[in-house]
Amino acid sequence: MPGIDECLIEVMRLPGARGASVVDWTSGLALGTIGESPNGDHEATAAETAEVARMAAEQPVFAQAGPYAGSTGPPAPAVEDVIVTTAPGYHILRFVETAFDSSVFLHLWLDRAEGNLAMARIRLGEIAERLVLA
């Protein structure tokens, strides 16, 4: 099971990846970073993306777990990810489930021309499932 550094290296192998980080959304602190930062400052980017993550995770309209539409199966998870689209790229915030408080997310900055949003979202989910936080 890979740790933060290994996961970030794997994230950067995605086509179009410009930069990535693991962020604690309650404090806004970057636990690890790699590549470029959209504003040139990884710590500022972590704090700014944490605000977006916190807004999504704490709003009942988004964060409610419930059954999938038309399903009687197990409840859907709370917020899985947040995608912000900009002219030059995408920002994917993928929440990481942890044994303690699940207040961590992976942030991927993806180039719009070179990246594949659907593939990146799927791969980021797989990477988040394997991430081990010590």
C-alpha cells in the first residue's frame, strides 16, 4: 500500500497532470505536493482548494449519504470528488476515506488539452483507495 509520496508520483503519470497534492481539508495544510501549482505556491493552493472541499463536504445537499437513484442497495457514499473546470484545465478534488476522520483529499491539476478528465477521475479514485496515511 503506497504512502503519500508514492501516490503523488503515480498521479503525475496521468496524461496532462500538471501538479498534485494531498491536503487536509480541515486545516488547509498540504501533506505532500508534486509538480506545478496553479498560482505558484503549493501551500496557498492547498488552503484555497481546502475551502472548496470543505464547502462541498459540509453542505447537507451534497454530503448526504443515501440510496442510489432507483436502487434499494447500499447507501451511496458522501461526496466522492469535486471537479472545477477552468479554461486551461481541470481541478479534481478526490476525498480519501481513512480509518480516523477522512479529512484528506487528493488534488489533481489537469491540463485541459492534454488530459482526459474521465480517465483521471477513475484513476484518482483507484489511487485514493490505496493511499495509506501514517
